[in-house]
Amino acid sequence: MKAASVAHWRILASPGMALAALMGFSAGLPLLLTGSLLQAWMTDTGAELSTIGLYGLVGLPYTLKFLWAPLVDRFAPAQFGRRRAWMLATQLGLFVTIAALALADPTQSLVVIAVLALGVTLFSATQDIVIDAYRRESLSDGGQAAGAALYVVGYRVAMLLASGGGLIIADQFGFGVTYAVMACAMVVGIVTTLAAPEPAVSGERPPSLRVAVVEPFKSFFARKEAWLILLFILLYKLGDTMAGHLSTPFYLELGYSKTEIGTVVKALGFWATIIGGLIGGALWLRLGVYRALWLFGILQAVSTAGFVVLAEVGYDLVWLTGVITFETLTAGMGTAAYMAFMALMTDRRFTATQYALLTSLMGFARVVMTSPTGYIAEATGWTAYFVICTLIAIPGLLLLFGFRRWLHQDESGAIVGAR
């Protein structure tokens, strides 16, 4: 037991973990700039809830990124290395498009906002492809869970900065200044990319674009569990995702100011995220894949039920603090397990494409399946809406029974029977 604990701490203390956290920050920052922060901006301008919900469709690149992921696997730019060059290009693109949003005005043209937001999500989705591949290739199988946990920590810190910090800045200086600050924050990712080593890739680069496109899918779907894996990825976090999609309009409708939301999210949610990510990684190492996914999935469902209580309580800063703290804690744990599971399901020969396929399903749930949530909330009211979100968590958990026979770990942390 003592030797195992030492091995676990060595994994957590390796240099690759710090890189995973910093890359997580770069990946997490753009997400809410076209999500909850944009929702708050549109709410301020008087947009209808149904319109706000439909604007989530600008996130379609997150669901379609597997279509161009083979290009990332196949082509290696001359400078910086295959992974680092792609990361740098996408991060520079994000800097430019986020800065352009700072100069836009939704009261003048929602079309311009939509086009710029789509540009942000396109660069962000491509950055995700490369960062996911980098983490999979630079860490051992045993280090994937810890790497995912630290990635989630960085990711959630960036999300908190974009949502909590962004709302506070917007309340004081306006949304234009907020987006300008967020563009500058992308420098963290650029510096990290320039400092990071190129990973040692397992296997040869695909010799042709045809091989890069066909072989990853052929390899994945050769598994008898392939469709079950895809369905699980689609459903595991769906309830949690639906609840979070409209959380900002929900808080605002209950009467909380942007500063109150931002302060609670930034001050307490920040630490809950850090703790949740670290606990998630540590428990994964001790519990193994199967039990960790069960535990974190149940906790996610319970945290979603907290929104039901908040909808009934109404304006109450104590309840808001409790709900946000518990939600960010469990989200950090659940996302770490979720992403480590996806990493372990990929073949290192085709990391970018297979991981993009799996995370595209995650993006499909977040973008397409949440797009009608505004209509559902309008039709049912907030209490019934969050009850629905809680119940939707059940099918994803039940699918875990189908993994019981083969989803387990040996002492090195590698999944047995997953491939």
C-alpha cells in the first residue's frame, strides 16, 4: 500500500502534470466566452431566452471536430513539431477572434456576434484536438487519470475566470473590456506551448490522408463495445451539462447581480474546483476506473438536484454559495474521470482523431442536445426543468453495468480488455 501511494505521488508531481494544468487553462478559457458570458451579454441587451438557447449552436465545431482531426494526425508543420505548431496556430487565432468580439456590439448586429463566436469555437475546438492528443501521447496509461485531473483543474480555473471574473469585470466596465482581458489571458497558452517539449509519439505518422481518415475509425469500431462506449460518452454528463447551460440566466432571473454570481463562483467555486480535480485524480488511482465513474456520476446527479432546491428557495446567497460550491466540486471530479476514460479508449497511433471522435460526442451533448433547453425551461419553469436534468443522469449511470466485465485496471493503471 505504501509503495502504491509513493507511486501515485510521483505521478502527480511529474512535470507533465503542470503542463496538463496550463494547457487545461488554455482550453477552458474560450468555452464560456461563447457560452454563459455571451448569454449574460445577450440577456443584458434584452434578447429572449429562446434566442439565447439557440445561440448555443455556435458551438457546433466542438461536435464536428473529428472531421478535420485527421489533418492534425497526418500533417506535421516544419517548425515547433506536429503538436506544438498546431497548438500555437490555434491559440493565436483565438487571441485575434476574442479581441474582435471585444469590439463588437450585440445591439447593432447579432449576426456579427454569431460569426465571431463561431470563429472562437472553431479555433477552440481545433486547439482541443491537439491538446488532448498531446496529453495522451506525453503521459503513460497510469498517468492519464492524474493528467486529466490536473487538466480539469486548469480548465475549470479558466472557466471560473471567464464566467466569474468576466461577470465582475462586465458589471464594472462593460463586456467589451471583459473580452479584451480574456484575449490577453490567452497568452498563458501561447507561452506554455513555446515552453513545452514535443511529445514522443507512439508509432509512425499516418503515411497518407486516406490512412489518417480511415484507420482510426476502423480501429475503434473493431471493438465489440464501440457503440456502448459512444452512447456512454453521450449520456454520462448530459444532465449536468443541461443544468449548467442555462445557469447564468437562471441566477439572474432569481435576482442575483452579476457581481454576486461572479464573486461566489470565483471565490468559493475556484477552491472547490481545485479540490474536486485533485480528489478526482486521487480517488481514480485508488478506486479504479469502474468504481470512480459510478461515484462521480452519482455525485454529479446530486449536485444537479441542488438547482431544484435553489429554484424553490429563490434569492438566498447562502444557498447560492452551497449549490455553486458543490456543483463545481463534483464537476471537477466527474470531468476528470470522464476525460481519463476517453483517453484510455484511444489508440496511440491515431490519438488526435479517435480522441476528437469521443470528445465530439461530448460536444454534441453540450451544444446540440442543450440547444432546446431554453424552450424546455420556458415551458416547464425552473423547478421542473432541473428535475428533468437530474433524472437524465440516470441512463448514463446504468450503462456502466455494461462495462463491468472488462472495465478494470491492473496495477500499472492500464485498462484490461478495453481494446
